[in-house]
Amino acid sequence: MKPAYSVIFLTTLIGAAQGLFLALFTAQSYALFSLLPAQDSRSFFAMGAVVVLVLSALGLAASFFHLGRPERAWRSAAMWRTSWLSREVIVLPAFMGVVLLYGVAHFTDWKPVVATLPEGIVIDGTLVLGLAGTVLAFGLFLCTAMIYACLPFLREWHSPLTIVNYVLLGGASGFTLAAAFALASAPALTRFYAGWALILTVLAFASRGASLRRNARLRPKSTIQTAIGVKHPHIVQKSAGFLGGSFNTREFFHGKSLAVLRSVKWGFLITAFGLPVLFLAMALWTNSTESLPLAFAVQYLGLLAERWYFFAQANHPQNLYYQAIS
């Protein structure tokens, strides 16, 4: 498939935003049970929510460049009963709305008591909003991943690993960003976030590696014979039947060589996983916290390459017929 840069930025930006929100709510939940020190509502939670909203808004803005008629974008939500894309279009603004309320509640210190646990632990309004945001964040991961995983004819995508990868890659980038964000706003949480970022990055590497191995073993179910309905054993395509390109040849094949694909694959394995693990480990074991912003920057660039490869690796069956041009 031809990678669409608007979708690449959309999925990586909102993935990091979702991961960052999960990191914020994790810290608040741990502090509720005195497992982590409590943090300032305005400088940490409210400002963290602002970063989540900015990343989500940038991702949403990028998605409009993928539309032929952006003024009709609202129609994309109409098929929510059957379309994972429509569900994503609904869940993303809902997630952003809850994050906005979460940030406003922390900024204004609006914390009405909702319930009190037997141990005397108070559940306030921000925790309820955080829980709702967490559910929507995971729902958004599911919707985004299922847009691709639900397509059986694109076998590289049609796997539970696609869902796992979206969750783990978003979580890893979000927690790495949280570690860098905590440097200025909550230094006491830096090692906590760096540790979880390291774990999630390693898990994401294992999951993405499993999908790469799976896809490398795939063998086409169709052949040029089945594509045209002729069983003769010796068929060679000389032309696609027209002189110029078409929508099919432009949109369903990336046009890059195998050497480029291999370079991109090794590039994202190093930048999305290898180098971030190194920088996060340095922050944990040498207290070199200056490496945390670098870890996120390198990891995000690696995720851009990873997402490009994710789209480019998918081999549309129609390319059997258009292989002379593609």
C-alpha cells in the first residue's frame, strides 16, 4: 500500500497523546494509594492535559489532509454501526473532550467528592474523568487498529498483533514523553515513568518483531492465474492495458525498492526501540535525565518510519494484476 503521511502523523501523534494521558492518570491513581507522591494539579496534571490536547489536535488536523472533501468530514461518522473508521471519528473527539474536562478540573481544583472507600480514600471528580478518559483511550487504540486489522485481504494487517502493536507503541511513546515532561513539572516521577517507558518499549519491540516474523512467512494465496481466471502454468504480464498510471497503480503500491524497505525496517528498529532503550536505561542507571527528551524525540522519529513501513508492507491483491506497472 502507499503510505499516506497524513495518516502516519495522525496515528503516531494521537498514540503518543493517549499514552501520555494514561501516564498522567496512572500517577494520580498510584498517589491515591500513597504508592507515589501527590503532584500539583495545575503544573502537572493540567499542563499535561494541555500537551495531550495539543498532540491530539495536531493529529486530528493532519487527518484532514487525507480527505478529498474536508468540508464533508462530518459524514465519516455516519457509518458507526459497521465502520471502525466512523467509530474512531466519534471516539477521538470524545477522548479530547474528556481530557479537556480533566485538565480544567485540575486547573480550577474542582474536585467534588464522589465516593469514600472504607479505608478513607476519597474518590473525586477528577478520578472519574480520568477513568472515563482511560476507557476512551483504549477504545481509541482499538478503533484505530481495527481499521486495518479488520481487512482480511491485507494479510499483513489482519492479525491481533496489529492491535497489540498500536497499544504498546502508543503506550511506549506516551510514557517516554511523560518521563521527559516530568523533568520540569514532577521530578519525583521521572524514574517511575522512565522505568515503565523502558518496559513498554521492550514489550513493543517484542510485539512488533513478532509481527515482522509473521509477515515474512506469509505466502500469497492468489497468483496471476487466479487473478485473471486462467489456469495456464506459463503466464507473463507484458502490460496493464493502458499507457499511463491510474488510481490503482498510484494508491495501492508504494513504488519503492526492496532495498528501501529493508533500510526503513532496520532504521525504525534502531530508532523506535534500540536507541530509546539505551537512553532510558542511561536515565535510570546513571541519573542522566538529560537523555529523556532525546529518547522521546528519537523514538517518535522511529515511529514515523515504523508507521510508514506498516503501510508499505501491506501487499494489496490487486497488485497481482498491475504488477507490470507497480
